[in-house]
Amino acid sequence: MAIVIGGVQWARAALLVMPRAPRADLAHIELGRPALPPLTYTMFCLRYQAECRPRRSFRGGPVRLTERRWEDLREINRTVNLAIEPVRNELGLAGEAWTINPARGDCNDYAVSKRHALLRRGWPARVLLLSEVAVSSSEHHLVLLVRTRSGDLVLDNLTPEIKQWSRTPYRWVRVQRPGRDGLWAAVGQEGT
């Protein structure tokens, strides 16, 4: 039954259209004061140095969301969500190991795998921001935030839909800074 329901959700997700720009005050997440990255992100960067190295960019800011880029987001979100078997981390920090493209993993593995796939397709690192959120139970969860001129979009393993950050049910905790300093930023405003 779950496979049938999941198939319906994925079929419905395939019909999604490119998002329209939200209200100006909700289009982009408000980054607050600098914050240290999660310890597990630092460990990830030691293991996958190429994923975290500064990348030179001649342009700054969000990217234009073209039809091709929208297709990239939909395809990567769907492919990674289907490729990794979800496994809950019962060990807490001791069980954290952010891994790219594992057979089984948790939210961290989904988020870094999606970012990795988009980087390989030529997306600029400055717009692919790992983001820590809290779900309704206050448990922390990692998603990929993609900065576009149309607004910040969320790729999440808990849903096949790509949503505007302000339309997610999460409390936003911290986000990678688009700069090269390795710091993250506290979030100045919550989604609704």
C-alpha cells in the first residue's frame, strides 16, 4: 500500500510547475549573525574536501531559475529521494556521518547527495546551501536550500515537492553562508 501511495505522490510531484516568485519579503530567507557550522559538517568537509573548498565565481547572488534549471532540481530531488533507503539515526551525534550517495542514510545524506549532484551539473556552490531546520517535534533535520532569483527553494527527503522556504513547516535554525568563510548563519525569520 505504501508503494502505491508513494507512487501517487511522485506522480503528482512530476506535474509540479516552476514556482512563481513569492511576496518580496518571503522570497529569500533572512540570514542573521554568523554561526559556527554543525560539527558533523566540519567532519564532512574533512572527508570530502572537494565539496567544501572555496569556488571562484565571477558573479554573485541567486541564479535565474530557467526551465532547464527547474528540471535539474526536480530530477535530482526525485532521483536522490528514490535512490537512498531512509534509515533513522538512533545514535545521535555518534551516529552522524554525512555520506554522498549511500545506499541507506538519513536526511544529512540526502541533502549532501543532492548538493553534490547539482555541483556536478555546473550549479554554483554559492546557491546550494545546506540548511539545518527543526521539525514539529523539535528534532533537527537537514535540507538543501537553493537560492534563485525567484526565491529560495527547498529540496527535502521528506517530500517529493520542491517548496519555497517560507512554505515549509519548519523552524529554520542555521544556513550555510553563500560566502567563502566557512561559517554558517543563524536564520533571522521562520517559515510559515
